[in-house]
Amino acid sequence: MWDNSEIHPDYATFRLVQKKQQQVDAYGGLVKELLRLAYGDKGRLEDINRRLERRELKILYNSDMKYLEKLYQIHPDITTATIKEGLREV
């Protein structure tokens, strides 16, 4: 029997997966915005976008994450609002 003070292991795993999914979705919005604005390496961004759009397994490598974060930092015209717009277009 589970005590209220304990977190069920399956629930903890579910929350971790849910958090990771939200992070991947946010990066997906950033990739779409970078492609729209023609910032960065188009081929690399299209490859990242293709992997993120796969329904069965969304893959975002650490090197891709760092690349996207770098592009985000050097392009001040990309805002959270524009990233959210990109997510709504999906």
C-alpha cells in the first residue's frame, strides 16, 4: 500500500517523461522559428525538426540542444512568444 508521503515510482517516471516532452516541444517551436527566419544551418535544423516530429520517438541530442540554445542567444528577435507561435502552427 502506498503512503501519501511516498511517490509511486510509475508516477515519478510519468512526470519525468512529461517534463521531457514539454522541453522537446519547446525546442520544436524554436526550430520552426529558426527555419522560418532562415537563421542557422538549414539542413541541420531540418534534420532536428524531422527527428522532433517523429511520433513514436522524439530525439534531441545534447549537441543539438546546445546548438539551438546558441542560436537562441545570438538572435535577440526570437522571443518566447514567437516560439509559442511556432508551436501553435504544428
